[in-house]
Amino acid sequence: MALERSPDVVYEVVDGGAILVDSEGVELITLNPVGTIVWEELDGARDAAGLAADLIGRFEGVTLAQLESDVAEFLAEISAAGLVRQR
């Protein structure tokens, strides 16, 4: 399932980490640098496996399987918070 950032979410990157605010201004989430990279890559064209495959070269010391798992978990969390939508 390919996901994209919800157009209702406002975000800004500060010092390598993104701060996300939902459309109602209720939910505020701060992402670490890795989460920010994944967030910025959410274009609706790839699922967790596709994102991990495209991003694996940017990280040292992590296997593709581990990155896929981490990305899938992250996407599930932000999806539950209503910050992304299925494309």
C-alpha cells in the first residue's frame, strides 16, 4: 500500500527533524532525522518496501530487511495518527 503525506498536515524541518501538525492543530509530532527522511519521501508512489529499497544507500549498518520493518512500523504509526493517506 503506497502512502503519501496528507495535504492537511503542516510540517517544517528544523535542525534535521520535522515537526508535524495535523489539520485540526491538535496532534503535534516531532520526527527524528530518519523519520524526517522517510516523511519527505512519501510521494504516494511506493510502499514500505519500495521506500526502504530507495533509501538503503543513505544508511550504514542496517540491512534492507531491518529498514523495511522500521519503515513499515513508522508508516503504521503515522497512518494511525491520520498524517498520511493511501494513494
